[in-house]
Amino acid sequence: MGDQQTNKSPHVLLIPYPSQGHMNPIIEFGKRLISKGVKVTLIPTIYISNTIISHNTNTASFEIEPISDGFDEHGYAGASSSEAYIEKFDEVGSKSLGGLINKLQSEGNTIDAIVYDSFIPWALDVAMEFGINGGSFFTQACAVNNIYYHVYKGLIPVPLVSSVLVPGLPQFECWEAPSFVHNYGPYYYPGLTNVVLNQFANIDKARWVFTNTFYKLEEEVIEWMKKMWPMKVIGPTLPSMYLDKRLEDDKDYGINLFNATHSEYMNWLSDKAKGSVVYVSFGSIAQLGPEQMQEVAWGLNESNVNFLWVVRAGETEKLPKEFLELKTGKGLIVSWCKQLDVLAHESVGCFVTHCGFNSTLEAISLGVPVVGMPQWTDQSTNGKCLEDIWGVGVRVKADEKGMVTRANIVSCIKEIMDGERGVVAQNNARKWMELAKEAVSEGGSSDKDIDGFICELKQ
């Protein structure tokens, strides 16, 4: 019986938070597990499963078993607010997950672990009810979660009125902390603030704590966090073909919530000289105000560089009419793109980014210098790390009204594309790219932590 148990493939349930920036890292982690002989069942919401997962070949290797979030027809869009969605997902999701576990076990399935996005700690409570080990999966930087933890424990008073210093990190100015910390209050996204702080509500009961980073990138913070929890550092969770190339069928992220006219912009990029293009994207959620969109538009125009700018369909109306009428041949605006393919293209020399952590890891892992333009949540902290700790770019500076002027945008782009700091940023970006590849390659730090997790599943 013992030999049979040892030889049987471990079975892990993966439960992502239902947004693209959270789903893709945990799906890529699942692909690594599958490649090493683990059976993986992905647990999306019913809405995500019906509208995206069922039509996506990138998750073909997974078993799919959806649960309800209480908004099966429209998902997040069906809720009246983020607070309403989170509350309903907590209530309905926990019951639905319990029902699914009962179903799987009644069908003869063993479940060796449940790995859940840290934004849904109730999944650990459900796992423990069934006597199943749980692992919390952080999709944000360890630096960010370190600050959140200190706020959660009452060690950092909020709202912040001064600089902040936590173990493993240099001093951060007030505005460099996550927005939920420096803008803390009852009227600033209270539901989302609770989500990021409640990641730690039951984390001491987790069997594992996974983090989507790599050891060399956040070494000091990771060492401090390892004293607190059983950490597994398993990133960067990019498709393998952009890193170690050991998973030949792993060429794209698990899901894309937006469509992209791939051939158009890739052909356009191929016509441009090496390192001559500025790629601009503010992610899938951030919305710039009309005045800020105009400043970005004219900043790109006045920089006199080739630029590829992702402007989502709902945002195009904010662009200046005169800007759209310009036919300089320097710029291309698209509604969405496959960002990894763009960043990996040799014509791209700079990434103007909102500094979301997925975009941050992608830039670092593909060796692209950045101009950081953080918007909210963890982005201001990521921007600080990109400039001052990892040395791969510069940040724009907002004026007293919170506006980033076109002159500042022009200055930062020129600094990275043509200045001495650009040379330093390029060299540092290449260094981090090699270290990212090393981490996930056979015998690398992240590869060892994944192997260690699998060994513990078999014990």
C-alpha cells in the first residue's frame, strides 16, 4: 500500500482570484506542476469557465472544475461594487468549494493540497474543514506584501503621514507605499483594502506560502519572510518558452481577457530598427483621466520616437482629436496586444508601464528597461523597486495636482532611450533577465522550491 501511495501522482487544486493578473501566474505554476507529474485541477469561477477557459487551448492540460462566485452570468461586472462582489464571493464561493470537494472525493479522487490566491483566504478555511493542506499564493511582490503585513499587524499606522521602513527594504517615502496604505480610509476602496490586508488573516495556518518572484530579485525580503512562514519562491511565472524553454507547448499565458490584432503590430515592430520603439501600456484595469491621456499622447509625439501604445477600446475617446489626425508614421495605437511577444521583440527599447507586478516581472525577465508611471494599488511600490532597488529604469514625477506632464514624459523617455541612465538600466535589465532564467531552469532556486513542494505532497 505504501508503494502504491508513493507512486501515485499527487493531486493539487488551484484556485485563482478571477482576474487576468491573478489567474495567469497561478495557471503557469500549474503548468510547471503538470510537467513534473502532478495532477492539477483548476478551479475558476463559473463565469470565467464559461466565457474564457472553455474556449482556451492553453489550459487543455488541466482538469477544470468551476465554482460559483454568486455572479455566474456576468462575473465581476454583475456586482454593484467591488465590496459587493468580494462579500458574495466569500459567502457563495466557500459553500461552492465545499460542495466541489465533496463531489471529487465521492468520485474517488484524493486531494493532496489546495493552492489558493492569497486574496481568497476563505479557501484555506474550507480546505482545513476537510483535513486538506492549503497553500497561499501571493501574486504581488514580497516588498508589497511585507508592507501590507506590517499594516495588518498594526506595526505601521495608517493612513501614512511619514516614510516607512520595514525589514529587508530601504526606506520608502509615504507616496511610495501601496495606495491602499497611503490613501487609507473609509472612502478609498474599502473592500479592496480589506482584501489586501486580510491575506494574512489565517496565513499562519497555511502549510505553504508561495510567491511569484525569484530569490535573487527580493533576497533580503524573502529571507525575512522565511522566518515567518514556510515560503516557496516559484517565479517568475512566465510561459516557459520565454525563459528556460523546457515546456515546449508553453508559449502563451493561460488566458487573455482581451483580443489582439497580433499580426498588425508584430509586422509594424519588425519594420523598426533594433531598440527604437517605446512600448506603452497601463494594463487591463487602470484608467487615465482625459487630461492625463492628452499629456501622454503629446509626450509621446514630442519625444520623436517610434511608439506602440495600448489604448483599450473604452479609453480611445479620451485621446486628442488632433493627435489621432497626425500621420507621422511614428506611432501605432492598438486596443490590446500579447505583451510578452512585444517585450521580446528586438525593436523594443523601452517600456512605459503602470508598474503592475506582472508587467514588472515581464520587463525584468525579458530585459527591457522601463519608464514607470504608477497609478494605484501596489504599483507605486513596484515603481520604487524598479528604479531604486533593481535599477532598470526611471519613474515619472507627478506635479502637485497629481498630473504627469508631457515635458516630464519626454524627459524620462529620452533618458532611457538616449541617456547614460538608459545604458545602466539596459545593463541591469539584462542581468535580471539572466537571473530570472536561471531561477526557473533545472536546478535553479525556483525549480528547487517547486520540486520541494512536490516531494512534500508525496510524503
